[in-house]
Amino acid sequence: MFILKILYNLLIAIIVPIAVPLGYIVAFKKKEDEDYFQRYGVIKFPEPPAKCIWFHCASVGEVRSLKSAMDFINKEFPDIKIMISTTTATGKKMAMAELDPYFAFLLPIENSMSISHIIDYMNVKAVFIIDTELWPNMIRMASRKSRLFLLNGRMSDKSFRSYKRFSFLFGSLLKRFEVIFTKSDEDTEKFSRIKGSPNNIVTLGNIKFNSRAEIIDSGIFNYIKNHSVFAAASTHRGEEEIVINAFKKSKSCDRLIIAPRHINRIEDIRSLVISKGLTVSMLADRDGSTDVVIVDRFGTLEELYITSDKIFIGGSLNHTGGHNIFEALQFEKCVATGPNMRNFQEISSLASDHRVTCTVKNEDELAEFIDSPECGKNFKSFFQALDTDRERKLMHLKEVLTSVYNS
């Protein structure tokens, strides 16, 4: 292991002189050069606080998952300052704009001296790595100089196969975490097998707590508000045909709104709709007379959900793994998904248990869902269960932080 460590750091020493200028050119072209040299440890820190914890996130998705947890920490532990590092520039911008941390910066990737300096200078007592960002030098230094935790630990089947092949390396890294909090029992099993032991691996669930959003309705869908609307959101290639066929078979809704996951596919979807003998317009056209409306702009999903009577969430009839169903459920809307919801398994299972979602496998079952009057009558118990689950997770976080500053 010692020889591998030497070789690994030697490789980094060779790569860095090449990566610095090339990376800067890329960052400059993407207009992300402002804090570029933070990646190499050139960071101007604020006044060090008396108490500080450090969250590391890869990018935007991980940053967003911290919102409720940070609100809780700021309320329960007002004297603890939170700093956030990210791997991407967009993640850092998101952290600064939405989370208001004490400090946000780009991670000096695998720079042991910088990691050590950050922990010492900022009085960091605990480091929380979000998801599965396994940077060996960061993990070694953080575990040596502070208390190290993994939150939202998850491992895809592909990653598991790779980690298992090199379990002699990754197993030793996982043993450096004081506690690994995973998203699911399946993830717990995978981490246990790589680590070689289930000790200190806890199934906590997703820390991206689902809270109802306060939506300002811009009225963008007002021109069809007098219609019965079936919405298909975040759809992928192949799913639109199933959605259109189901809509044609149904009798309850007279308007179909399709919001594809990737807007660059709207012309293909338009052609598909026309081939099915239906009239179609784009959202920007504001034409309320067509059978189908295709959403051709970003940032409208939650307003679409408010407008709709029945909703299908895409990425679930193929192998994508589904998309966020809570964004629709928060408005107490009837939601259907396909059987593949592995990316949102926790909330999908909870919603299914409380019968506020329906699983469909084909166009006939989707048409039946559209026409079914029995839908979403248990939202009160569903939201109560969510609140209970949120409190359970926050208590785990509170216990960790209490132990950090009382030990």
C-alpha cells in the first residue's frame, strides 16, 4: 500500500504541471476562470471561525441536497460555521447563491498540503463528503486531522464492480470514515462488501429532504386552465410514443402537455405527435386549441404540475432510473411512473406505500391511470410519514455534531 501511495502521488506530481495551463484554457473558454487556481490551493480564506465543519460536494446535485440539512444546522448549532467545497465551478456558484455558507471554494483535488492547511487554519472539526467522492489524499488527510463522515453514500452497480475489483484499495479508504451513511439498504450492502465489514455503515436514506416549495404562478399555462390536462414530464426517447398512445385511448383528459427531459428533442416529438394524427403546438405559441402542447423552455415543471390533473414522470419506462416525483406530489397531484425508479427509490417506495403514486408498465395501464378516479386520497398520511422520516434523519445529524463538539 505504501508503494502504491508513492506511485499515486508521483503520478499527480507529473500531471499537475500539464493540467494547470490546459485546464485554465478550458476554464477561460467556459468563463469559469475566476477562481480557477483554487483547484491548486491558491485560496484566500476569511477569518477562521471558532467552530467549523466542512461539506464537500461534487457539483450542483449534491449542493442542492444540503439545503434542508444546512437550515437545520444553522438553527440548532448557530455557533458552527459551515464551509462548502465543490469539484465544479457551477457547483460553487450554486452553493454561494442558494446555501449562503460561511465560505465556498473549489476543492484543491488531491493536494494533501492544501487539505491539511484548510483543516488547521479554519478550525475544521468534522468533514462530510456527500455522495461518493472518494479522493484518496483528501480522505487520508481529513481522517487524520478531523472526524470524517460520508453522507448520502450510494454506489451504482457499475461502480460496485469497479470498486470490488480494487477492494484492497477502496476498502482501506472506506475504513477511514467514522460513519458511512448510505441512501439505501442496497448501498449499505455494497459498501459493506467493499469495506469488508458492515461496522459503522448506517442506512440513513437521502438527506435531500423533501420540503414543499412556495411557487409563484406566472400564469404561463393559464391559456389551458379550463381544460382537463394530462402532463408527461421529463420524458425520454421512446416514452413519448407510449404517452401519446395512452392519451389517445383515455377519455378523461382533453389536453396532453409533454415536457421532455432534453429540449433539443422537441422537433422529433412534434413529428411523432403529427404522425399520430393529433394537433400540436409549442408552449411559446400559447395556442389553446391543439391536442398536444410541447414545453419548449426550462423552469416550468412546477407550474405545469399545478395546472395538471394527472401526471406521468418519465425516465421510468426505460433504464434511466426515474426523476423526482416529489415536485409533483407536493401539490397533491395524481402521479404515475414506470417500474424503474431506482434513482428515487426511497421516496418512490414511500409514495407507493401510501398509494399516492401508481406504477404502469405500458400504454394500456397508463391510459387506465389517466381515466381512474381513484387517485391520491392518502396525501395526509404520506406527508406525515415524510415529516417523521425527516426528523429521524435530522436527529442522526444532530447526534453526530453533538458528539463532534462534546468529545
